[in-house]
Amino acid sequence: MFRKSLLLFFISIAVKPAMAQVQVADKIIGQVGNKIILKSDLDEMYNQAAKDNPAMPGDAKCDIFFNLMSQQILIEQADRDSVIVADDEIEGNLDNRIRNMIQQYGSKEAFEEANGGRTVYQLKDQYRTFFKDQAIANKMQGIIMEKVKITPQEIDAYYKGLPQDSLPPFPATVEMGQIVVTPKVSTEVDQLAREKLEGIRKDIVENGKSFATMAGIYSMDGTKDNGGELSINRKDNLDQQFVAAAYRLQPGEISPVIRSKFGYHIIQMISRSGDDARVRHIIIVPEITNADLQMSMKKLDSVRADLVSGKISFAEAVGKYSTDEQSKMTGGMVYDYNTNSPILQIENMDREMSQAVGELKVGEYSQPQIFTENPQTGSRATRILFMKSRTEPHTLNLKDDYAKIQAVALAKKQNEYLHKWINERVSTYFIRIDPDFQNCESVQGWTKPTSAKN
């Protein structure tokens, strides 16, 4: 079994609760140049990895140690080669990681509490060097491995070398495109939604009703169960009208009714620190009527007729008729954003799409359908689906899974090349390894047995 990708174990422990754990007596277990590796760092990474994967192999600590030492070698080489990473890239990586962790914890306060009460700004200051080192090492690694290519013959050889009696199974998958038409809300319905929210705001501002209580009663998204509360950052991918209105507010202040692409909002600022803010909001979504939906269905009927007759291509129809800007950016193809891939597993689709998949053949277009466009607000729209490809349940094979096999074979070759590159240059760096780790197979020969001391 080939070694996992270098830096694989540089997981996001820097912003996880593990950082709040009690530290044990520390010591230096490795050194490259003037960079040291502490036992506490390795133990922390091991404990977090073991928590995520209880079936950790017995030599996992050696793997983590190899990766930590390899990162420092890459950083040292980057310094020799004048490879740098811009400060704004490092800040962007750090901000993104922290925003993701805040989302997982549900709020900035819960995240800070899990990290020993340290504020986001204290955590960023503490781990900025960690992320800088990681970014530099990743860039140097990319430079080294960019020259590694793989041939069809090597891919074939890799596949044939796999144990044929234990090839992994794969579920049915499809590639699906869609042309979405969201009906325009009638002027009357839109005005009613705005007036409803104006009334709610009046009850809060003039009659002293609780914003959180009113959000729980009236708001039309998932935040209603939390009194409309959410944590945001100015750099988050949010509706810009919402962001602009929120950041104009002082703590305790309530915005006028504002319009976003999702509906009408009122926003209350709870607290703010720089680009981070905690707000409450109430959203009222103007409801699309069945008559509006039927008009869009008729429009899509004629679009489908043009598609079937060949009068217009799918890509042309997406550009001309789709009202969904996100799908326009992908040529109409539906992506699984967990994997950033257009390959979709049927069990992960929305109900309406999975039903259509059972009726379609590759190259066919569905009848126009009504579907839930936004599960949080329950808003509906119409669409035509297009099946670009389909793969039935199967075990791994070159015909159906060539791209997957190619990617794994290339990663194996790249990692072998990188491991060899490091071993060939180890003697050019000042390296010390604690005796407890000198028996790790991956670092054998890097130092003399007595080169490290406690």
C-alpha cells in the first residue's frame, strides 16, 4: 500500500476543540533547519485523526511524523528557491477555515467557547504561522509534482495490479442538466409580502414585541427555530443587499424592510466585531402561485419541443431561458457541491429529480416539472431535466471509472516521486530526530541513530 499524500494529516486541528485540551509535558521530537516539531503537536494531530477514524493503523504516528518532517523540508526548500505565498492568500485561507468551523458550531460564541474562550482574533494570531507554513509547503509540493505525468499504459498497469477479488463497488450515478425557470411573482403578491413584514416590524419597534419571538412565528427559513439568529462575516457568500443593510446597523438597531433575491427581510444587529457579526432576521418570501407556475410550465413545454426537434441545443437553451444564474455558470449541469463534481448519486438527489431519473434515457429531456428550488424557504420553480450520462451499479473497472483510476494512479506516482525527491535531498538539510521516532520506516537513514537527544 503506497504512502498517503504528503500533508494529508495537516487537518484543521488548529481551529478544533482539541486546541483547548490540557497540554502534557512537551519535548522536541524533530528538527529541520531552525524549525522544530513538538511532541504535543504530533499527539494532538494523532488524537484528532483517531477521533475521526477509530481504525487508525498502528504506524499512524510514524506517518504523521513523516508528514510533519516533510512539511518542514518543503518549507526549507521553498526558502532556498525563493518560493513565497502572498499574505492575502494566507489570510484568505485562515478566514475560510474559521468561517467553516463557525458554521459547524452554529455560532462564533460556541466556537470560541470550544477553544478555551479564546476569541477568533486570538486564534487567528495564534495559528497564522501554522497556515503560512502549510501554504508554503503546499505550493512547493505543487511545484515539485507538476512535472509528474502518467501514461495510459501506466494507468492500465496500476488497475491490473489491484486485487481483482476486492475491487470496490460503486452505486448508480448520472450526469444531469437542468433549465430552470422561476416564475415572476405578481405585483399584488409581492406587495402583500412587504406589507406583512412592515406590520411585523411595527409590532417589534412600536409595540415592544420580541424580535426573536416574532422570527419564530413568522420567518420563512430555517433560522426561525433559533429566533432568526445567525452569525455572518462580511466576506461570506451572502446576498449583497442583505450584507449592506446588516453592516449599517448598530447593536440593537433594526433595519427597515429590505429586498434580497430571496425575499423581504428585517434585520436586527446583536453584536459586531470587525467583519464578524451576529444578527437576527425575519424573512417573508412572496409566494409563487399555482397560476404562475403553470405559465412557466407552458413556456418550458415549447422550450422542450425545440430541444427534442434539434432546433436549439441544450447549452443554447440554458443561456437563453434559464433564470438560475448558478446553473448558467456550469452550462446547466447540476453539481454535487460536496464533491465539486457533476457526477451525482441517485440517492442524494432531490425527490423530483430522482423520480425523473428513473424515467429518462441518456440524451433525453424530461417533461417540465415543478420542484422545490429552495428547501429552506420552500419556494418553488419549474425546470426541464436533461440526462447527459448514466452509470449503473458496478465494481471498479476501466470502462466506467477511468477518470477515478487515472486520478488515483497519478496521485500514487506523484507521492512516490515526492518521497524519492525528499530522500535524495535529506542529506542537504540539518535534521534531528528523537530516538523514539528513528525506527519509523519512513525516516530510516535520515539521521545517524545518535543524532537526536532529549
